[in-house]
Amino acid sequence: MSRLRYLLAATVAAATPAVAQEKLPVARITIYPGDVIAESMLDERAYGLAPGSEPLYARARETLIGKMARRTLLPGQPIPTIAIDNPRIINVGAQIKIVFAEDGLQIVAYGIAQQAGAIGDLIRVRNQDSGLFISGRIQNDGSVRVGEG
């Protein structure tokens, strides 16, 4: 029976793909959802990654700095790419400027954000004057541009 176990273990070991050691950024401290990641919050640690798992984790510190944690990041653990996002510049319920601009015509109104979002996100906004719900893209200045395409 021990020979069978030996052969089974040897077969499993031969079928297991090689694991490459790579230095990955890890949290130095606990980072909570909504926290913006700073350089001082990160360390590096060598991890063995199975082939194909590389896109699942952040590979460089530079890609994390200034991003927002979407979930709790524990110290010493690799940071999943799905656990980070661009920082939100608009929160639910915030009063924001709505801009419609086309062919030299610009119309400005104000509304209430129905969704939180980061620059470039498409969010729903309720126009304060008409009460209608519209969708628009968040701009660098914090306004929401409507009427794209």
C-alpha cells in the first residue's frame, strides 16, 4: 500500500505546474474599504504564483498608490486587482453640476447624485429643477457631462 501512495504522490508532484517566485506589493498595515492607498502603506514580499494567476494580483506598487481599497486589505497579503478602484469623487446625495455641451452650446443645471463614482464613471443624477433622472459621465472637475453620443 505504501508503494501505491508513493506512486500517487509522485504523479501529483509531476502534474503540479512550476510556481514562479515573484515580489508583489502587500499591505504593511490593515487598509480598510474607502481608504486611499499611500506609499507608506505598502511593502513587498516574494510569493510563489501558479501560472495563470498573475493577472489576479497587483504587480507593482506604482499601480496601487492613489487608488482606493474596495475591501479590507490585510498586512502581508498580496493585493487582488479586484480589491482596488479609482477614488470616488462624487458620493450618493451630493449636489453636482450637470453639463450638456454640443456644437458651442452649453447648458448647466444642478442635480443630486444617485450613485457614487470616480472620474470617467457613468452615474445616474436627478435634475433638481425637473426631477428627471439622467445619466452622465463624471468629468475631471467633478461635474457630470450628459448627452454623450
